[in-house]
Amino acid sequence: MTTFAQLTHDQRAHLTGSEEAGGVWCLTTDPRKVRALLEGLRPAFDYPEDLTCIDTGGELRVFCRLWSTAQRQAVHVSLTIPRSRGHLPTASDLWRGYEWQEREVFDLFGVQFDGHPDLRRILTWEGFPGHPLLKDFVVDNDDSSWEIPEQTDQEIIDLLSRE
């Protein structure tokens, strides 16, 4: 079993900070080192619980939560990137469960995940203007690009009856 001290010692080259809080191991890293850190965590942390983002107003904070089913231990990895044109390497090849979560962060915050196999919008539609969870996103109710194309009842029936 790996301890927090062992983990932080083994990964010290990839960390900018670490703490144990409430039984959760919290690791902070740099965008240039995140891939190496995640690769180092992969053997022990086999379940990708969550990947999300927060707009702080000045930068984006990206959070990964991983779980070790063998040790019954959680680890949080966090890092900051620029609000505009932020890039990170994909983790979807390490944990397939991150494919859709990276798409969600891309769609809602605009974070580019380099190497992702299918990085496209997942909650909004292609052509949607901007990224709706950025603090400077403006909702313009008079903007027609918000309108989702309507389908007539007959179009829906025709679509459902196709074989």
C-alpha cells in the first residue's frame, strides 16, 4: 500500500504542492508536468471519478479526482491555466472515462485537450457562440443563434419511422 508520504516523494518532480485534507490526498501541479504526474498515478489510481473546471475570473482551475479501488483512497489533482486558449494534454488515453468529461470542460470552458480522440461539443450544439460557464459569457436573449432549430411534428414522425 502506498502512503501519502511515499506518493509525494515519488512524484515530487511533478508537484508544486501537496497536502492531506480529510483523508483526501490533494496534489497541485503545473500544466507542463500534469501528464507525467497522471502517468505516475495511473498504476495505483484506476478509477477516474471526475474532471471539472472553475473560472476564477483571472484563470481557469482544472481538477481531476481519481480513486484507487485497491486502497480505497482518493487523490485530487489541480492546476491553473490561462482563461483564453488554455491547453492541456488529454488523460482520456489513461482513463477512458475522461473522454466525455474532457469534452464537457472543452464545451463549457473552452479548454483544449491535446490528443483527445473526439474533442467536440457535448452539451451545447456545434456553432454555439462561446463557452457558457466562463464568467465573461454574455447571454443575449435577442440573439437568434440561441434558438435551437424547431422541427415540425411531421419531421419528427418521419425521423422516427425511418428504418
